[in-house]
Amino acid sequence: MSEVSIIVHPDFDQIWPFTADHLHELLLEKYTNVEFIRLPRDSQLLLSEAFPQPGQIIRLVSLGVPVTEQCLDLFTSLQEAFIGIGRYAEKPIPSLTDALAGRGVHVIAFSSVGYWGQSVAEFALGLTIAALRRIPQTHREMMTSHDTWQYPQEQFGDNPSFANGTIEGKKVRIVGAGNIASRYAKFVHMLGADVAVWDPYAGDPAFHLAGSRREWHLDRLLRDADIFLPMVPLTPHTVGLIKKEHIQALPNGCLVVMVTRAEICDMAELRGRVLADELSLAADVFDKEPLPLNDALLGRHNVVHTPHNAGRTKEANLQWAEMLASQFR
């Protein structure tokens, strides 16, 4: 009898490559006998139909396999379980988890917080440097012309109309002190930036550990920003958190970096100021995705854009598995 059974729907592998295999490896370090089933592409099986004897399974990890309450009733020996449903296989159906918990099963919960924090924070740092130094723009320009080699001033190659040059000495202002934001704050603090953060819900250690100063008033945070980052997750409470008046309060030339969700901001006002050459923008997330090919933001001299790619790393996929494996008793 297997100590743990892992079953993987092919759709899960399409979204989270590397994850199921890494989870298998991690659980083999904990348990002697781990059953690993990867369903074929055309599988229509329900969870209970994929096992000849579901009543003998003690620990179960189901990654994206269709399941019903009737299915779970057949797993009579279950002690621990993770039942992942949907696109990310991490959104449990309450009736299913409640049914398992009511039987005394240790139901493993899962949160998206954490596993891609490092990937997104590093990407945000990369966007920041790329925008300050116009790296994507000059990369593109030098493929079609030698003009980009002719600097207006011999020892200066950036755009003086916007925040430019080094992160050192810049006033970096961040909304949010969570997993992604605190990592980014630590990065830019180590590079010599003056970092201030607004987050009324975070404890003091989140600021101290990141080397940032706590700002208690959002409107004050914005007044002197060289670089501004709204870095909170999208929830019903954060939609439209950065209002029109907040965008208007940003100084001319400020660089806005966005890597979490665009809906946090008043995008109409942000777009307007970027298109008016009052702000520069480095964004991995947008109010329209995919961004239309004729969108006015694309290809601008003051915009760096990437296709919602910040968290899509192998490391994030592996961390997903590590966070799940750690919860098994």
C-alpha cells in the first residue's frame, strides 16, 4: 500500500511545468512508497475512477483532476489530502474540503502568496533598471540605425526628462509591504535608494527587515517619488486603491513600475500622464491583456513593457511544490 498517492491531470502540467515531478521527488524524501500517476491527455476520469482501490489511499495529492463529493466518499482511509481544482489547482471547492474535514481528514490548504515572490521582485528590479537606462529602447534602436550611438552629450546616455541613471540615491516609494514588495524594497535599499513604504496593515518588522521607512499617509508617500511602485495583490479592497488624485500627485518625471495588477491604479489617469510625457512606465501588467497591438503605450520612448511574465520562472514552479510538500505531516 502506498503511503502517498499523487495524481496529475495533463492540464496542470501545461500550467505548472516541473511542479508535479518536483513534488514527487520531495515526498520520496519523506515517505518510502509514493504512488505517482500522470493521466493521459484525453482522460475523462473522475478522481475515484483513476484508482482501482480508492479506499486504501492514506495521503492524496490531486492536481487538477475532476472530483465530486461522491468521489471523496470512496476514499475511506484518507488521513491527509490536497485536492486542487481549477486552472491553478489551488482553489478548493468549500463543500469538498468541508466534507473531508468533517471526517477528520487533514486538508492541506494552499495560498498563492509566497511561491513567486522572489521571481516577481527580481523582475520588478529588472524593469526598474531597464527603464532608468532605456535598455529595451536602445536595444531596439541599434538594430535599425546608428543614430543611437550618437549621444547628445558624450558622457550621458539617458533621458533627462524622466527618472534615469542609478537606483542609488533615488527616492523609491512603495505601496505594500508584503512578500513581493518587501523583497523589492530590500533590493533597492541595498543598492542605495531611499525607500519609504505605505502599508497600514503590515507590522513594523516588515519595514525594518527591508530597510525601508514607514510612511503613515499615502498622500505624503507620493510627493517626492522618483520611482513609484503599487505592489499589493488584487483584492476587492485594493481595486482602485491608487486613485486619480494619487496619480496626479506624482512628480513629473517619476517612473511608475507595475508588476502585480494594473487594476490597483486608476489606469485612465496613469495612461494619460504617460502619454503626455509626464511620467515614465515600466509595466508587466495592464488594464487590457493581451495588450492590443495598436495600443498607444506600445513602443513609446518612455515605456518598458513585458507580457505579464514576472512570476513565470522554473523557480516559482519548484517553490509551489516545496510549499505544498512542507505541509504534509
